[in-house]
Amino acid sequence: MNKTIAIAGLGWLGQPLAYRLATLGYTVKGSVTSIEKATLLQQNGFDAYPVEISENGIVGEVQALLNNVDCLIIMIPPGLRKNTGADYVLKMAHMLVAITDASVPKVVLVSSTSVYDDSQGNVTETDEPKPETIAGKQLRQVEELFMNAEGFQTSVVRFGGLIGGSRSPAKYLAGRKDLADGNAPVNLIHRDDCISILVEILKQDAFGKVFNAVNPNHPKKSVYYIQKAKELNLELPSFAKPDSDEIFKQVDSKNLKSVLDYTFKTSI
């Protein structure tokens, strides 16, 4: 059966995911935040709709996006890093109502490893997140909102730091001095693995699950970013002397292997 997948957020990750799903025979449609972006994507062969979600509700063609969909993949940026006071929970509550009204049966919610606090150390999906930041708490609330919702099944995918394409954190850190947390393990994932994991969830009908999606290789932050800066011929960053008592989170996954039998394909 030809399944229809909707992607809420045709951005850096959503667009290449849409391409991959289309090549696998899925019917794919998606949303962006403006008519101008939707028109541009339509001209490039995407079935794209303008949909904007705010604390006040949803504006745009959300019914067209969600109508006759077998699964919705939500990858809408929370907008929490900029400390704008955004209420991500309220935004996603509006989305949940739209999903229920459209009778969408299955949802993949893209979340983040920031639901775990540094003080938790090494964590897997069996560890209950204990976020301390406002952003982490909001993300966790949204996870619970969707996992506990009636009428549809949700799988949550907690991505680590996203790399791939032109996105390299080494560029952001190049030349910076006295950076903190040099002993912290990196929790990263390449975009290609993000896409492959999402595809496997759909293929294997793996819903009602939580997946920590982080590459199992965790070099120290100082070692990793200095090496990456060298590879890109960038000015090397420097790190402050570490505190021996510091505790950092390292995010790993049990469910990627036990549920999906997934093996990472792209090195960080």
C-alpha cells in the first residue's frame, strides 16, 4: 500500500527526508512557514503548504497538510535557544488538536537530547529525563503530551547535535578562546543517519517508542572540535582548564538496536 507521509517542517532535515521517502515510493507532502517558501518548494517539485504555528493557534493550510495522512513527522524548530519566551508547549497543543481533528493515526515527534540534564551523566531511553533548563522542560512536556495523547500513536526521536551538509559546529567554535566543557563527550548525529532512522521507524511500523538518536562515538569536545578545525583549515579553538568534578551527559541508545536493529552508517 502506498502510504502518505506529511512532514511538518521542510527545512534542513525535512527536505532531504522528503526526497528519500519519495524515492522509496511514499507519497510525501510537507509544510513551511510562508506562502513564499511554499511556492518556491512547489516550483521544485514539493507538495508544500504554508502552515505557521504560534501560541495563538495555527494559520495556513493545516487541513490540507494533514488530510488523508498515514503518518505525520513533526520537525518544527521549538525556537527555544534564543530565549524569546516562546511557549513551545502551547504551540504543540494546537498542533495536537489539529492532528486529532484530522484523524492522523501515527506521529513521529522529533525532540532533542536536551531533555536530559548534564547531572544525569550516562543515559539511555531507560533513564527518565530530568531537565533543568526551561527549553529542556518544555521539550519534555511536549514529549509527554504526545505520548499520552489518545487517538494516535507517537514515537519520539531525540536527536543529538545535528551535523552534515554545510552544518559543522567547528565553524561556530573556530578561533574562540577559553571555551568551557572541554572534557564533555560530544553527542552528535549526521543528517544521513537522522534520515535513515526516521525511514526505519516508518518501514518497521515502530510506534509507541522513544529513540535516542546519537552517534555511539563520543570523543571529548576539546579533542573533537580541535581536530575538526584542523580538517577545515580553521583557526583552532582553545578550551579552559577542566574542573575534575564536572559531570557531563553522554547520550546512548538501546532502542535503536533492540527495536530497529539499526547500525550507524555515517561517521561524525
